[in-house]
Amino acid sequence: MSSPEALTVNGVPALREKSAPMPTEVAAATNSDMFKSPACHTKPKAKRFDHFLSTESKSRKASTLKNAARYLKNEGIISLGGGLPSAEYFPFESLDIKVPTPPGFTPEATQKTGSTLHAGKHDIKEGSSAYDLEIALNYGQATGSAQLLRFVTEHTEIIHNPPYADWQCTLTAGSTYAWDTALRMLCERGDYLMMEEYTFASAAETAFPLGVKPLAIAIDEQGLIPEAMDDILSNWDVNARGARKPHVLYTIPTGQNPTGATQSAERRRAVYKVAQKHDIYIVEDEPYYFLQMQPYVGDGAAAPPPPASHDEFIKALVPSFLSMDVDGRVCRLESFSKVIAPGSRVGWIVASEQMVERLVRNFEVSSQNPCGISQLVLFKLLDEHWGHTGYLDWLIHVRMQYTGRRDALLHACEKHLPSEIAHWVPPTAGMFHWIEVDWRKHPGAASGKTYDQIEEEIFLAAVDKNVLLSRGSWFKADSSATMEKMFFRATYASANAENIDKAINRFADTLRTQFGL
């Protein structure tokens, strides 16, 4: 008897027909097992990682009130139990949103051919939708609504197909909050946390007030260097370090913030092997995963065409840590922020059942559940209007748009920046360009000015010329480490090609003035 096939976009309708009915009551209990394909359940289960859990996480019990909500599905029940407000006092009768209709994704096309999606207060009772304002505006479960959880579960299986059976998704109030919760679950005060030597400043600033200390791992043009990580862990001296051996790695593998580096499949496999060797848990923060771009071919050359099909697009993506995680030692932080809208404050986590259960216990008494209006809007767009096919069309569109902006920035750098002192590696994903500046050639270096003084002088001089870049030192994982190289981070996320060119030209003028070129 042949094994069930992995889920594909085309297989979603048949899977939904065979699945249990969508729970549509207030605060409906839900989990990913309700929406996974049979193929998932043929795989081995994840390892248990009880030894990674913090004292705080081990102490958390299930929410008494959230658990009581499961009885609301009982037919005929009259609830005098939970403090759920009556929907008649929600002053929102309906919600209309205008969105793109594939393939017309541009703002101009959306205005002309976009679709207006309608959400009413009583759509479920009227049989016009599986989700409505009556449910979305009330309290929900920490896992998020079943309606949106189904979509992200299917999406996770289509894109990553985790190689163990008991993976779960839970919606979150954005990745930043998810990261804060993961830290509390995995780390005690005094622990070391492994991070790229340059990392997302907010991720570091979330960790350090919790008493967690940075352990910076060297990087190159492909990001984290596995040999450097292995060397530190193999030679760990508890007495010299004053703390136990690190057991958590925080990494941004794709379009790394701030460097723009992307780990190749081979690099990720090597990092995962080191994690297995030293029993390390990996937190894979991937807001830029779908912002993998077309190869850069240089100014004047013909750009490569977009992916010809959804299969080609998916196969072109660098495999995630989640897709190679045979142990269940990866917690993947997913986000709609960079591909839909950061203000939605909705993302999701994928991890083993054991770890998701612990995360949910924290969410139940903190964030409670992601924003109901945001969940409803995303459900209307992604599930009812686009479906998985339309979402992949949108992701391909976003890929090509960011490729154009990345190319515009690189063209501007090649045209304007002085090559004597400025160097870079073209990013292949994300939103950021990491420009190295040879600060030792600055006249101030010979007269005794420090690294920090020169960096600040260049930064402020650029601001005076009306261009803002981020200082590389802002992203140091270990602020006490000596800086050998100087970097400035530019983003191509928000400015158009014309303004990108103007900004890089102003930064180039700044450098020429500062360095006396």
C-alpha cells in the first residue's frame, strides 16, 4: 500500500472535503491536526526537549477559563460561565475591504479591477461565510481562529512539509511577541544566547533585559558560520564563562537583518548538524523568506524572468530549517508583516506539539489571542478571495517588486559610491543592503579618532545631507566586542527607484567629503 502524498496547492480542496467541519463557535478550540493531510501522520514524532524548558515555562498551567470555552460547542448550552460580551453590543455591523484580484496586484489595477470583500456580523448564521464579525470581535483562543489557522497549517505543509508528524502551528500577535515568549520558554537568567554577530537590534534588545547574555557567532557572506559555532561549543568552559553551555540559537537565515546575507541549503544543513551534535534548539526567524529575489545580473543586463509556475517558485526557495528538522528542534517564527502588512500584528509559530503547547500557555495569560479584526481581514483575503493559488501569485509579485528595488539600489551604488572605500555583496533576499566602509582610510583615523567617533561623524554628515542610513554598530549582538570593520545598512523597502538613487548619491557625496576624495 503506497504512502499518502504530501499536500500540494491542488490537493487542498479534496483535503478540506474529507476534514472535520470547521468549528465556528465563539472561542472555538482548534489545532493544526484538524487541518493536516494524512501524509503528516505517517512520519515519526519529534523528540522531547523537556531539558530546554525554563522554570517559568514548566510552571505554566492551562488557562482554566480558556479551557472552559470548549463546552460552548455543546448544542443547546446556555453559557453563564465566561465573561464573553454579547455581540449585540459590538458597534460594527459590517466591514468592507477592497483588495487586489490576481493578477492585477498593482495599486492602479486594484483601483480598477480590485474586489470588495464583505464581512457581516452574522455571516456564519446566514450561511455566507465560515467566519464573521460576531466571532472575530469576541475573545478567542490563544492558538487563533480555526479559520485562519487552517490556512497557515496548509501553507506550512505545502511550503515546508516538516519531516516529523506532531508539528503544530499557533497564530501569534506578531513575531516580536512570539520571540519574547520563546525566550521566556527556553532561557533562564544568566544563560548565553547564540546569535549572528550582527543581528536584528530589537531581537537583541528583547533578550538582554531578561538577563540573557549574547554569544556572537561569526558570519560571512552566507551568514552564520557553522564551524565557528561548533568551535565555541566544543571548547565551552563553564567556569571561565560563568554559565552553562548555550542551548539556543537565534538566527535569521534568509535576507538576514541587517547584513542581507542568506544561508544556502548546504550552509543550513551544516548548521543543523552542529545543532544536533551539541543538542541546540534553533529559533528560525524568517520574516523575509518569501523576499528571495531573482539573481542580480548588473546594470544594463536583461533581468531573469519571474518563476513560470507555482512549483518552480516553491522549488527555487532555499529549504528552511523547518523542512530539514527531523528532531523537532526548530521553532519557526512566521510573519505577515513583510508580505502583507506589519500593522496586522498577526504571525504564526511552527514547532513541535510539546513546544507549541508551552508557548500557548503563555499566550493564554498575556496576549490572549491575535487581533480578531486582523484575523478576519486576512481570512477574507487569503482563504476566501485568493486561496493558496492567489497567495502564491502575490508572493511571486512581491518577489519581483523587491528584485526591482534591490537592483535599483545596487545600480545606484555602482554608479555613485567611491569604490576605493565602499564595498558590498549583492543581497539575494530581504530588504537590506550592507555596505562596508574602509574607515581606516578616514583622515580622522590617522589623527587618533576612534571607530565610534568616525562612524558617528559619517552618520551625522549623511543626515546633514538629508539621507538616513543605519549605523552598523547598532546591530552588534555583543556590544562589548571590538569592531574591526565598519558598515552602514541601507534598505530598499520603502523608497522608489528615483529616491533610492538620490539617497545613495547623497551618501556618496558624504563619503567623498569625509574621506577627502
